[in-house]
Amino acid sequence: MSTVRGGRSRALGLLLGVAADLAFADPRRGHPVAAFGRVAGALERRGYADSRRAGVVHTALLVGGVAGGGWALERAVRDRTVPGVLLTAAATWAVLGGTSLVREGEALGRSLDSGDLAAARARIPHLCARDPDRLDAAGMARAGVESLAENTSDAVVAPLFWGAVAGVPGLLGYRAVNTLDAMVGYRSPRYLSFGRAAARLDDLANLAPARLAALLTAVAAPLVGGRPGAALRAWRRDAGEHPSPNAGPVEAAAAGALGIRLGGPTEYAHGIEERPSLGSGPAPVPADLRRAARLSRAVGLLATAVAAAAAWSRR
């Protein structure tokens, strides 16, 4: 019976955390993820070496510490329903980024619609790591849609998945993994070896959530004027060509759902990466950013329902 109560408490906590994200989005100051980033940056400055071993130690210390802290907190309240629900809700709110993601995508669309490229370039770093100075309006529209698709999986579906599977340690541990990947998981000279452990761990943590996100994207396609079959076909046909095993499915499914084509030269600070074509429609325009934002919101709500149902029925 205690396991049943625990599952229901977890489900209620996830739902409350999503509601808090919808109501308040990310806090402007004192965000726990930003605090983790500062700690990770300080540890990197002290322990960096151009080797895979140093990267493994860096990743293990940070992810293990955060997940272990979440386990200790959850264990401390395991026999008390209300504190357990509130702890899960707080952890869920802390790691979700769905509402802020949608708002940034919509704001980028408005800036591009009005022709304010300077404002649009200022928005790009909030969505992705691409070099905004090298992007024109079409490049920013494409970058925004691709980032909305990928980050819907990373910042919404995956945290909810791991929250349903592993509770507070899953929520916090996943966010630590994903944040480290965003900090050091690049194919740049500095991080090619040091960041490999974080990048591979992020790949593993997102294998199942990314495919769930792609499936939910197909389900939600009619809400943005698309067809589930088109999303599934694009996923099956194009995702394998993408260099990322997890960004490929979600970006391809989003391209199919929106009826657009993604991919092409991708500008980063460390250089240009050529991405394969995903989808078979026209290149995205600013109006597609608004549709992509609606799709992101819909996928997030569907993922909430799936995660809460899975946690509720846990034995």
C-alpha cells in the first residue's frame, strides 16, 4: 500500500510542478539550475584537463552529487505524504523549462515579424548556442524552430519521464546531466575529450524521452494544422541522418508535423556543422515559430498526462 501511496504522491507532485511552471515560468533570479551551472563552472576551472578521464570524474562528481542529494531529500520525507508531494513539485518546477521556452520562441517570432533583427539576435542565445551574428532572418527562424523541437524534449518531456521513473533523484539527476552537456558537450578543441562523458551520458538519458517526444509530436500535429502520418514518416525517413541520436527524431517529427524542412549549415562559435534535411516542405518562416511554440506547449501537456499516469499506476 505504501508503494501505491508513493506513486500517487509522485504523480500529484509532478502535476503541481507543471502547474507552477505554467503559472510562474523560470524565476528571473536565483534559479537552481543557474546555481548548479556556477558550481560546475568553478569545478571545471579547478579540475579541467584535456582528457576523457578528467571529464568522467567531473561528470560523476556533479551528477552523482545532485542525484544523491535528491535521493536523501526524498528518503527524508518518504513516510509523509504532503511534504513528499511538495518536494516533488518543487523539484519539477526547478527543472522544467517549458513555459520559458515557449515564450522565447514566440518573442523571437514577433521580432522577426516586425523586422527587428537586432532584437531577434538578442533572443537567439536564450534558445540555442548558435552564433546570432552569422544568422539572417531565415537562419534565425530555422534555428528557433529546431531549438523549440529539441528543447521541448530536453526541458519538458525528459524531466517528466525521469520524474515518473525515479522521482526527485531522477528529476534533479537528469537536469544535472543535461546542463553539463550544454556546458561541455561540444566537439570543440577544448571539450572534445573532456566533454565526452557528459555528452554520452546525456545521449543515454534522452534515448527513451526523445522518442516519446517524437511520438507525442505526431499525436499533436493536428493542433498546428499538420498530420500525424507526415510526422511519423519524416521521423522514420530522416532522423537517422542527424548526428544526434536524440535531436534527430524530435526535429524530424516536428518538421513533418509543421510541414516544413529543417537542416542545413549550422553556425556555432566553434565552427560550422552541416545538418541533413529533415522534412520535405518549405524552409520555416517567422509564422512557423508561433506554430512550433503551440506544438511545444501541446507536447508538454501530453507528456504531463503520460508521466502523471505512469507515476500514479506505479507499483
